[in-house]
Amino acid sequence: MAFWPLTIEIIITFVLSSYLLNRFGNWVDQNIITTVSVFISWFFSFIVIFILPLDISTTTYLQCLKDYNITTSGSAVQSHTVEYIGNVTNLTTTPFPIIPTTLPVINPCEEPWSYAPNQVLPTLWRIVYWTAQVLTWIVLPLMQSYSMAGEFTVGGKLKAALIDNAIYYGSFAIIFIVFIIYVSIKTQLNLEGIKIICITASNTWGLFLLVVLLGYGLVEIPRSCFNSSHYGRTLSYLYFKVAKLSAEKCESDEKLDDVLEEIQTCLESLSGDHDPMRPYLDIIVDKCPPEWKQQMMTRLAQNSSLSVSYSGNAFNEKSLTRMHKNIIQAMQTNHRTHCQWDLMINQSIEWEDVAKNEVSLSRLYRPTIEARRSLSPFGNIIRESIYTPKIEWYWKCMFRSSFYRVLGYVLTVFSLMVVWETAFTQIMGHLDVISFIGDIFNVYLPLCICLLCLSTFFEFGAKVLHNLGFEQFILTDEMTAELIREGQELVKREKNKALRHLDHNTSQPPRPRKPIGEQQPLSTTTQHITSRSASDDRQELMNEAEPIGYSSNWNYDSTARPQKGLFDDI
């Protein structure tokens, strides 16, 4: 019996959750309620993963003791008494005195080194389970709606959050009432029955998500490993994603521009500092991009006597609330799409570099964009001492493909084991109070998982969405091939921008960089560039010639360290 394995795992989980919260959040600026809620959510989620092996070993040991009818306080060696009554010969029996003899018998149940007292893990699981229930069904949905609400007061935001979750809570309440009526008719309703009803109503939704996600993941995760082992297919898929994301990024930029234009009109209308709507407008302006806000404040300061054709009464609290909600949503969507865009561009350039470096005779990995991503001091030490260019070349150009292929085979075996195992019905043993729910889930959930696995394996969902007009990655389709070509051009354009940016920062003349074996003629304009001013003029001309949807301020290092303050809006 030892507490130290459980204690060490709890400490590791605490440190990991604190590190992630410090990495992606901002403890100083964000609300303390947000910090505590997010920390508890991540902490308990990691506890489930780390404590599960201890729980399995402890449960196996206790089940063994139960099977052999041994108490947990018994020793590993037990005593059994054997009595010798006499000696039997061929003809006669010679009696001897009864001699009791004690023989040791080894206990077949070996106590695990991580075994904790009986009530420690059950108590821990109760705390984790019910805290997760409260966070999942009450705290986190309200906080999410609260952060996206456009109201300007705490009471208004809470009211909007409750209204926004009315359907969410209403559906749960209907399920809960139906279960109460059923249990009241079938059995006697008591406190234990109400607790079972709450668990059943919650697990019904959780098991539905389990079926959908498990049926998809059992097939798609091994297949993604196999696909990652094929260079050509991976790069084509990245080009396809870049082309689709380009349209989404352009749409988010246009949406943000529309909202900013509306805010600009409101600023010009409510230019007076004594306007009662001005404090609300200042809150809205604080949510705008810093560059736009600075530019707008400068413009308003220079045009303080700006005349407008409408009065400030055109904007009231209701319209400002709607405007506030629109800018929050537009900024969040724009930030998300640009982060995805940077990630896709970085991955595409990296996989293009793999093909270029595979034929390198020096076996040193040289990326097209030589600037290293900004790392922590510890990361720089690892980069310089362990993950050197030679190690990077061996990993990316030789071993990574084989590693993903072997990993795909291993995960395929694991998926087949999960689908094939027959102990699925045991997880619903605690729902016997509501028999029809237990019967339905025990019988049909495994079948649903198998059906979803088959549909995912044959890409049934992707084909249906493709026929409905939602483009999916299907190599035999002409539209997919067109999007791949478009994505390739977009990646080339963004890579050239990054190279020009690096050349400008290092004050070096631009040098041509092209993959080995590829001959690409230089344009007449490029051949005559002999000075930095000419390079800047060419960059301006190219920016003007690019379509609006393709222009971006992409930076190769922009995704090195994620932006902090993800929870500041809450």
C-alpha cells in the first residue's frame, strides 16, 4: 500500500495544467473565474488519463481478492491444516496419533506496487465526475455564451447567456422529466433514483458523442498515419486545404471590414464625449484591431468638426449591443482563420522542403526559409545540441515515413481489437434502473460503431457532401485537382513573400531559391533588379497585381508561439 505513485501523478498533472494555462492564457488580465474554471477542466481531464492505469491495476487486484474470498487485510501467505490419521499398508492398518501439520499456501493475488487504500480512488472519481458534470452542463456553456454576448453589463450578459442556452437546457430538461416519469411508474422514486436519472440523462448524450467520434476515429486515425507516410498525397492534401482556407479567410476579412465600417460610421456619428452612448462605443472600439483603432482615433482627432447627415439618435443601446456582438464574432473568426492559414502555409513549405532535401548529398536539412522559429531557451538548447540539421535530415527524409507507416499498422490492430471486443455492454451496468435505455444502448451502440467505421472506411460521408456541393478531398475528382493547383500557387506566392521579407530584414540582395532539379526562368523584371529600391517597387507592383483574396500578412514565425490571452474576453 503506497500513496506516492498517486501523489506523483497528481503533482505532474497539476504542473502540466498550470504550464498549458500559462502558455495559452494570461493570468494577469483574464478573469479569476475563467482561470479557475479552465484550470479545473484541464486538470481533471488529465487526471482521468494519468490515474486510469492505477485504477485498472487496483480494480484487478480487488477482483482477484473477491474471487478467492480473501480480505484485503490478509497476508500473502495463508495457513492450511492437514491431519495424518494413519498409515495404510497392503494387509493391515497401523494407527498413529493425529498430528496436525500447517502448510503454507501462496496467495494468488499479488498486491500492485501502486495500490492505494480502498476508498481513495472511488472518492477521487466521485469528485472528478460530479465536478465535470457541473462544468460541462452549467459553468462552461454559460461562460462560452457570456463571452460572446454583446451586452455591456454583467446582468445583461448572464441573461443573454441563459437565453442562448435555453434550447440546450430545455432538451436536457425534457429528457430528465421523461426519465423521472418512467422511474416513478416502474419503481419507487428516491434520492438514489434521481441520481441515476441525472447520470443517465448526461451519459445518453455522452455515449452518442462516443459512438460518432469513436466510429470515425477508429478508422480515420490509422488512415491519417498511412497518408502521412506518402509524401505526394500529404502535399496534395495540404494544397487542397490551403485553397479552401483561402476562400474562408477572404470571407472572414470581408466580414470584419463590414463590421469595422459600421463602427466607423457610429464613431463619426457619436463623436461627442458627453453622448450617453459613448461609453458603450468605447467598449466596442477596444475589441477592434489595434492598427485600425489607432488609425481611426488619429482620423477623428484630425477631423473633429466632421459633419454627418444623421443624428446620434440613429444608434441606440440595442444597435450597439448587436454591433458589439458582431465585432466579437468577427474578430474571433478572423483570428481563427488566419491562424489556420499560417499553419497550413508552414506545413506546406515544410513538406516541399522535404522533397528538396531528400537528394541532398551532405545530408544536412536546409529549409527554404532559413530563419529558425523562435523557441524558448530550453528549446534552443535542444535545437543546437540534439536536433541538429543532420538529425533533422535523417528524421524527415528517411525515418518519418517508415515511422508513420508502422504506427498506422499498430493503430489498425488496436482499432480492430476495440471493434472486435465483446465487453462493451459492461459499461452500461449502472443503468439498470432505466431498463429500456440500458437495453437499447447495450444492443445498438456497438452496431452503430461498426456502421460508422464502415461508412468512414469507404468515405461515404465525404462522397455525400461532395455531391451536395461541399468540396472534399477526392483525388479522382476534377474540382479537387483544380483546387490542388490553386493551393500550390498560393503556397508559392506566400513563400516568395516570406523570402522577400527575410531578404529585406537582413539587407541582402534577393537570391533565387528553387528546388533542386527545377529550372524556372526569371522574368525580365527580376533580371533587372539591381537595388533595394527596385526590389521594393517590384514588391508593391506584385501586391497590387494580387487578387484581394490572396493577399495576407503571413509570417513564417507567426505560429511559433501561440498568442496568449485566449480567455481575455470572458
